[in-house]
Amino acid sequence: MLLAGLGWGGMPRHWVIDDLASGKLVELASTSWKSDRMLSISVAKRKGAELQPASDWLWQRLAGLDEPSTTP
């Protein structure tokens, strides 16, 4: 999913070092991210990225998690 341009994630550096070096992946660093017991989900994609149907479906579901549920 990371190489497909769908979102971000934490990976061991030695697994992605070649992808970072080639520019396929970009390292994001922020001192404002903190670790706690709450799981936060964020979705991001490159501008103009074309998603395949399954990726688009997942994108739509994850992007809408902050919207109120319509299910009782």
C-alpha cells in the first residue's frame, strides 16, 4: 500500500532503504506525533494519483471515518 501511494506507515528502515534511496518512498518526520494507546488513522495520497478499484474503495472508507455513522 505504501508503494502504491496510499497513505503512510511505519516500516523498519532496513526494509525500505532502497525505496527511500530511489524516491519511491519519502520519509515523513514530525516531532508532534506521539505514541499513546489511542490509534489514530490518517489517509493521504499523492495529488493526481490514480487508485485501483480496491484501493479507491479502501480510501473512501478510511477517509470517511471521521463522519458520523448512519448506522443505528
